[in-house]
Amino acid sequence: MTQAPPAPEAARRRHDREIVALAVPAFGALVAEPLFVMADSAIVGHLGTAQLAGLGVASALLTTAVSVFVFLAYATTAAVARRVGAGDLRAAIRQGMDGIWLALLLGAVVIAVVLPTAPALVGLFGASHTAAPYATTFLRISSLGIPAMLIVLASTGVLRGLQDTKTPLYVAVGGFVANAALNAGLVYGAGLGIAGSACGTVVAQFGMAVVYLFVVVRGARKHGASLRPDAAGIRACAQAGAPLLVRTLSLRTILMIATAVAARLGDADMAAHQIILSLWSLLAFALDAIAIAGQAIIGRHLGANDAQGAREACRRMVQWGIASGVVLGLLVIAARPIFLPLFTSDSAVQNTALSALVLVAVSQPISGVVFVLDGVLMGAGDGPYLAWAMLLTLALFAPVALLVPTLGGGLTALWGAMALMMTVRMLTLWLRSHSGRWIVTGATR
């Protein structure tokens, strides 16, 4: 006698419990990450303006370098989750180890590039002659921690694939506390200045990497997975991550174009753009938490040959994305009178930001759908489509954004172009999800 399928309401409750269990800790971990830079800035800021400016340049370079390799987390999550769904934990952790080895190799390459070219990279970012030496010092020392940061990305992907987002939260919080304590002690206690801040951050990052490796190695030994590097497995991880690298680079290019256009609009527009972009990034963390849950849940369903479960989970997560977007949009509208004065007392900047902020609020439900479907397709291992879709979005966004100053548009017009960009992303992702071509079941895609 076959078992009756669960009632729709029971299925929704099950999906809701899974989404909340994975998304809430993931959100906490995502928010903890930028606190590293905030702690560094708060401590270094008291050394002087030149030191803080140098930290800003070096941090921007480091953030860019690491964010380019975020595919280490995304691709690993999807691959491991599929193996978990197939019931093969040994292969799941072995897949994760391949991702970690790839992270170590990429980290070594980045160090080899950054160490000798640090002064030139700082110069490309236009650092002043007073800030440049501090930026170079911080960049060179901090680059030694890049392998640890990439190992953290890959290991986070392993644990997410194993349906565990709590451990990354605990590690992120512990890393933040250790980073703040080490920075304060080395910068002021040991009198090392900005070099002490960089050293403290590197030590904290390696501490996080060691904790992650301990957890993953323990799991590998428990399930009999090999810890040795496997050339074929590492190559497969790189191939799976390549389309996501294209997607990430395209998205970073879009954000860089938006910032470059805002700079051409004038100081008030640029200041307002920076405020709005900071808020937009914060809102993205909340929506990305649902996407992370989507990566893990969808990968597991597809690995278990449960195409119907994957469809139902996708549908429910889209509903979550829309609802979350509506709530976030309403919060942005309600908080406008409080939010803008926190960043500036300049009425010109506040007025410039006001109408653009309304656009950000109204487009949040669109962003909710985009982030969720992005996570669903990543969980399905549909990287090539994501790469092509983002390249198309970039091709449409770039000319529209670059025409804003030429046509006399202001910051509101620029953020209108950003809303258009998110709408294009939503349409491309919705078309793919609606087609069902992303549904490929089995332990591997």
C-alpha cells in the first residue's frame, strides 16, 4: 500500500520549518562577516585619518579579491547537498574536501599576485600619498590570510550542504570577537598600529579556518572519506565554479558601473548613493539568507530524486522571498526619517537620497524573488544559465546606466536603472524556473 502524499498545508509547514531553521542562522553569519571591517575601522580610525583611509582602500581590494571566489561556497553547497540527498555522506564530505583543496590552491595564487603588486594595486584605487603606505602595509599583511578566508568559504559551503547553518554562525561570531580583541591588543597594547590590525585579522581568519577544518575532518573520519587532494575532484570543483565566477564578476561590474556613474553626478549624489548602497547591501543579507536555505534544500531534494519536492520547495521559497521583500520595503519607507540622519546631516544629501530610497523600497519584492530563484538555481547546479543570464543583465544595464548623466538624470534615475537591472534578473530567473529545465535529479548533475 503506497503512502499518501502529505496534505498541502502539512507540506507548507514542513518547508517553512526547514527554511527558518537554515535561513535564520545563515542571516546571522552573513551579518557577522561585515562586522570584521567595521571593527577594524573603529579601531584604526583612532590612529588618524591617513591610517583609516589606507584601511579603506586595502579593505576594498581584499573584499573584491575574496568575493570573486564566493563560488567556493555556492558550488560546494549544491554539490554536497546532492550527495546528502542521495544518502552518500562519505561522497558528500569527499566533495567538500575537494572544494577546500581548491580554496587552498587559489589562496596561494592570490598571495603570489598580491604581495609583489600591492603598491601598484593601491595606486590603481587612487590612494593619496599619505594613505598609500598604510594601505600597502595592511594589504600585504592581510593578504596572508586570504587562503584562510577561502577555506572558510569552501568549508561554509560544505556545512550548508550538510544542512548545517548553525556552525557557521557560531564560527562567525567567535571570529568577530577574536578579531576585535586581537586588533585592540596589537594596535594599541603592542603599539603596532595598522600593521597590528592586519595581523590580528589574519590570526582571527586562520583561527576560523582551523575550527572549520576540525569540523570537516572529524566528519570525514567518521564517514571514512579521504582527506587527500584528488586532482580530478579539484578540477571538477573548478569547472562547476567557473560559471558562478562569471556571474559574480558580472554582478560586481554592475555595482562598479553604478558607483562610477554616481561619482560623475556630483558629491551630493555620490554621498547619497553610498548611503543607499549600504542599505541595499544590508537588505540583500536578509534575502540572501533565504537563498542559502534554497541552495541546501533544493540540492538535497534533487539528490534524492525528489523532483516534486524540489518544485514545491521552490514555490514556497518564492512566496517567502516576496513576503520578505514586502516587509523590508515597508520597513525602509517607515525608517526613512530615522535612517538618513544617521549617515548625514547634509540636507542636500538627504533630499537626493529620499526619492531613490523609495525606489529601493518598492523594488524589494522583486529583489526577494531574484535572491530566492538565484539560490534555487545554484542549488540545482544550474551555473551556466546563471552566468549567461547575468551577462545579459550586464549588457542591458550598462548602456542605460551610462546614459543617466548624459540625459541629465540624477541619482533617482540611476537607481531606476538598478531597479530595471533587478527586474531583468527576475524575468530571466523566472523563465528558467518556470521551464523546469533546472530540475536534474541524481547525486551529480
